Amino acid sequence: MYFAVINLNTGMLIALRISFIKQFLACLVLILLYQNASAQDKRQKWELKPYIGIQQSKFNWSIAGNADGTNPNILSELIWKDLKGADFGLDIKYHITGKLSVKIANQYSTITKGEVEDTDYADDNRQNAFYYDLLNANKGYLYNTGIQFSYQLLKFGQFNINPIVGASYHQQKFFLLESASNPDSKGLNSTYETKYKGFDFGSEFVLKMQKFSIGATVIGGFYTYSAKANWNLIPDFAKPVSFTHKANSFSLNGDINLAVPLNQHLQVEVDYKINNINTYSGVDKAFFNSRPTEETQFNGANFRKNAVLLGLKFSF
């Protein structure tokens, strides 16, 4: 059974928010500075897209009883579900040439509602559970940023196919919080923090009509995965890092976009985004106060997020 009390790392969260706000304000300044110049330049090289929306996500991971993945094959499992909150994003795109462009994408999501299941098993295949609890998880955040290069490879009338390559970074913070239905969880304030780093590849398909355009983007990615937890209600665990996970991941992301131009320099866009990251088996290292570090098999993790977004794209 894993329980955590964390020394809240609010500094990192505040820094992410401040960084996002600074980028947003800087982009608004750029719009004002270059608005007049862009009106005279038929070739618009910059695109700025701030957006807001709502997201729903889920996340889970498990470990085995030993380093061989047995005794039992699933010892402890955490499942975060029905995680909901607001989404905020900012995309900055620059057209290097008529066909080649680069985009920096930033997205920050809050978690304001959700719950987490904590289960421990005595036997293989989730049999003979000897511990189960349903806890609050109405706290945390999801953040990702990345850079993408796209190239207009094929053009059939108004239909474009643009291959994409790039790199991205994802950071997430999930909480386990005390439950009113379980007196033993009083004071529980745990965190599990993840980081994904790697490269992306995929393609964008765009159909441009006179009054609107429809786009679909499919992106895959290979990442390294690392995670750390601060677990406190078991005194034997070390603090602030109680255990860590390391593995490799593969992601598959999709985006359906509807854009309606309002004028030459502004259009309204609606996006539906799906983000799925599967993490494979790796190493779990548990750190203790009075005994050596122990290693077991990390069975892997899965993260899934759906988001509906509304944005404005400025071109100049």
C-alpha cells in the first residue's frame, strides 16, 4: 500500500503558470506591434493562437511483487479516473518558406475534480485484494510543450498533406487526497509526478474551403518516462522521494480542427484533441529510512486525455 504526504512543490506550478502568462502577453504585444505592417504584407508569416477549453483525463500504473514481475504479477495498482478541469493553450507558428513552417505549442490543464483507486493484491492477475480505497484526486495539473516542423509535401486542389516531425515534453502531477469516508486517510496529501521526453512524427491533413477549413492531425511519439512519488502515511518510506519509476513510452495523438475565417487576419477555431500515452514495463525503486533500496518491476502506465477547445488565430 502506498500513501503519500508531500511537501507541496508549489514553486514549480507557479513557475509554469507565470511562464504561460508571459508568453500570452508577449504574443498580444506582437499582434499590436505588427498589425499595421501585416496589413501591407500579403504574405503572412506569423500565426498566434490562444485557446481555452475543458478536458477529461485518466491515468493508471501498477508494480509487481519483485524484479522478475512475479509474486504477484500485480502487487499494487493506482487508477486515477474522471479527472476534469480547464484547458489553456498558446500556439505560435512561423512560416519559414511557402511550404516549411515551425510551431511551438504550449498547453496547461488543471485538475479540479477526480478520484483515485488504490488496490493491493496477494495473488496474480488481480486476485485476493487485501487492500482497497477510493480517494479524492481533485488537484493537480497537466502540462506539455513541443516544437514541430511541418512541410507541405502534397497538394491536391484545396487538400494538403503536411508531414510533421518534432520534439515534446510532458509534465504531470497527480494527487491522492484524504477521503471523508475513510478516517485512516486523514492528512493524506500525496503526489505522483511524471515526465515524458522524446520526439514526434506524423502528418496533418487539411481541406480548405471558401468559408471554412477542416483539418485532421495524427502524431506518434517515442518518449522516455520518469516518475517520482512522495508517500507519507507509511513511516518507513523516505521523503521527499519515496519511490521512482523509469521506462519507455509510445504516444498516439489526434486533433480534429474546424476553422472559420472572420477576416484576412483572424479566424475562430474549434479543436477536439485526443492524447494517449502508453508506458511499457520498467524499474520501480523504493527508498526507505531504515533499510536498503528495493527494486521491483514497474508494469507500465497509461494516460488518456480528451479536450474540447475554442481558440482565435491571429495571422500577420
